[in-house]
Amino acid sequence: MKLIFVAIAISLLSSCSDYEITLNDQPILLRKPVPVDVTVFDSGLSRCLSETLKMQSHTDISDLNTLDCSFAGIKILDGLEQFQGLVRVKLNGNELSDIGPLLSLGQLTIADLENNNNIPCEQLQVLQGYIGNGLTHSQDCKL
């Protein structure tokens, strides 16, 4: 029974950002805060990036290749161009009206932009030119 309790306690603590678990004064699990300095201007995007980097234990922004910020209340993506390692982004259900920063992500192959009805068709066409069938959107643009 004690072993089950210890296993549950360790799994619950693994979601914390700065802690150390020891056994007989010897560290057995150490989690340090992610030392990543990222500047983005949208609070929803900032919160999502911060949580994602902590959950995936990245210490370098170039390590992040998948980002799911669905329904995060994001309005602008300025600053996302720093994440050049992104291959997949899921930004559905936000309030985006400009996807310019996505156009500078050279490794991007999948982008889910459904339920962002204010994105200009011209930007969607350019993005589809880069990633082809990896683009999902719900706008009435004929691409």
C-alpha cells in the first residue's frame, strides 16, 4: 500500500515545475524550471507556450516541435517565429486575424487553424503553398 502511495505522490509531483525528491538524502528525481526566455505579446499564447515547455521539459525553444494552443483565446502570433523547430501547430478555436509568423516557420508541415474566421484568404493561400494538405481551416476560401 505504501508503494502505491509513493507512486501516486511522485506522479502528482511530476507536474510541478521546481522540486527535488530524495531518498536517504540522495536525489532520485530532480525537476528544475525551464530556463527559456521567450517574448510573445499575446497573453494566451504566452501562457500556452510556457505550459507546453514545462510539460515537455524543454530547455531550448528549438526543441519544441509540436504546439497545441487550441481554444486559448489567442489573437496575435507575434513572437511565435522564434520557434523555428515547430513542425505541427494546432491553433483552432482562437481569434486569429494574422498568421504571418507561421509563414516564417520553415519546418512547419501541419497547421490546424479551424474556427479562426478572420484570417485573410491570401495568408491561407501562401501557407497552403508552403505546407500543402497539412493546412486545416474552416474559412470559405477556395484554395
